[in-house]
Amino acid sequence: RRCCLRGICGEISMHIRHILNGKDTCMLFGRRVMLVLITYDVNTQTAAGVRRLARVAKICTNYGQRVQNSVFECIVDQTQYVMLKKQLKDIIDVDKDSVRYYVMGEKYKSKVEHIGVQRAFDVTAPLII
């Protein structure tokens, strides 16, 4: 257990050093990550549509955090992004539903502005336990 904690602390420490060096790219646990904004519209006029909506929201929750209804911010690496898109594509009905991906890239911190109550938190920020 001690080795595991030391490894996590090392990764967090590396992330903090990366931020303090003034670099605008984001690393999380040694991987380059990017912000992907996902929006979706699922037709819920049928019971199957209601199930698809719940499944889409659950998958998005596995990769990021909800920031508004049907809008998620996901911090993912390239492999996770490909997996996420495949999972969502397999669920939606392309004749009735839609999913949009806005890839903000690695230098996303300067591209996001927020006004009002902030329900979301920065998943790349250091976590103090």
C-alpha cells in the first residue's frame, strides 16, 4: 500500500510541477489529456429512448462530469476518446438521436470561461486528502 501511495503522490507532484512551469498543456498521470465537451439530444418519446438517454448519461459520467443537462466535460486521452465515441455510437439511434463532440484540445484551460454558480470541479487539480 505504501508504494501505491508513493506512486500517486509522485504523479500528483509531477502534475503540480508541470503547472508551475507555466506550460499550457495538461498531463494527468503521465498522459497527455484533452478536454472534450459532449452534448447530446436523445429522443425520449418511447421507453427505448428513455433507456438510451440513461445509458448515454451513464457512459458520459464514466469519462467526465455533467456541467449542464445533456452536457458533459470529459478530460480524456486519445485512447479514451476513441473508446468513448465508440460506446456512444453503439447506443444511440442515429435516425432519432444526436451526439456532438467539441474537442477543446490540450490547451483548454484558457478556452473555458464560466459565469454563475460553478457546480463542476477541476478534475486535473491536485487532490488533497
